[in-house]
Amino acid sequence: MDPRKLLKDQLLDWKSWGVDSVPRTEPALPPSRPLALSPADLDSLRAQVAACTACPLARTRTQTVFCSGKPSPLMFVGEAPGADEDARGEVFVGRAGQLLTRILKDVGISRDQVYIANVLKCRPPDNRPPEPAEVAACAPVLKRQIELVNPKVLCALGKHAAFSLLGWEGSMKALRGTWRLLDGRWVTATYHPSYLLRTPGDTESVKDDLRGVLEKLSSLGSGL
Ligand code: URA
């Protein structure tokens, strides 16, 4: 296929996911094979991600971190693996993850009932925020992951997930608890658990948002 058309299709795909710029950077890694965007199942996608060298984080990760849980009508999307996740290969297993697990339990959701992924599949060094180029490189993976999990409802945890899913650049305060449709799925957002570790006063707001998520699922005729 014409490489210019491939590039254009790729950029249009990212644009539909809210990526509005891709910084020009010198390739820090030898060019990788472009990610094929249509592995047929989650295991194939996970295997493809494990071999990914599409951005410089491939150099510094211990391993890729794909998800936790099994396909579910409810999918959460966080930001990126931290040190604990990088070491263990599972999302949200560090302090923020333990808080998320407790909060989910408090509103009646067990972690094994939901699917949890991140915007980035590799840990940014020193837990710095994801760079736009890293988000852009990982966006096709997240998109395909969502298609294969096929949730009815998505909940973005924090601003990076809200940007990746919805292109939202405003405040989380304005976005949380509101709903938008994305490719036939309902999407909402709430504060990231790491923010709650610093700002525990907003924990009840997150619980309210999660109760809203359960109500949305039941209004769609779906439970967990
Ligand atoms: N923060 C995230 O966003 N994801 C994780 O997996 C861990 C911490």
C-alpha cells in the first residue's frame, strides 16, 4: 500500500482519538515494524505489545504492562505503569492501585469483575507524565484493546486517560460524572487514584462517580 496513504490513515485514526499534534522527534530507536492494528484477540495484541519498540520507553521498561482483569462491560483506563507495575507486569498494583481496589470495593465492585488498562503500556522513567509522542504511539493499541474488550462503559482515571479517550483538555472537575458517547460506548471520567493519595478529600467524589457508572450500566441493562 502507498506509504503516504498509510501515514494519512494512521494520523486520521489518532486524530479521531483526540491526538491533535505529533511532535517531530529524532527516532531514538531503530524504526520498529508498524503496529498492525487488528490482532484478532487480546492475547495476540498483548504479545504484539510485549515486542513493541514504537517509542523510547521500550528502552527503559522492565516489561510491558497490558491490563488487569478479564473482558467486562466495564473498562477503566489509567495513565501508565509505575515502578510496581513495571516490576510485576500488571496494572494498578502499587499504592494507587491498592487505593483503587479499596474504592471499587466500597461501591460494590470487585476488581476481578472489571477490565483495567492504561494509556501507556510502558513505564515512563521516574513516573514522569506521558509525553504526547508516547501517547500517540500507544493510542492504536488502546483503541484495539477497547474494541476487543468491547465494554459498554469506559471510565477514564485522570486527565491523561480523559485526553486519550475524549480529547478532553479541560479540568477533571468539569468532566467528572458527565457522559459522552464514543463509538457506541458510554465514556465518563473521574479523578486518578494517585491524585487521591495527595487529595484524599476528593475520595467521596470518586465513589459518587463510580456509583454513577453502576447506574449507567444498569440503565443499559448490564450488570457486572
Ligand atoms: N497509575 C496508573 O495510571 N496506572 C497504573 O497501572 C498504576 C498507576
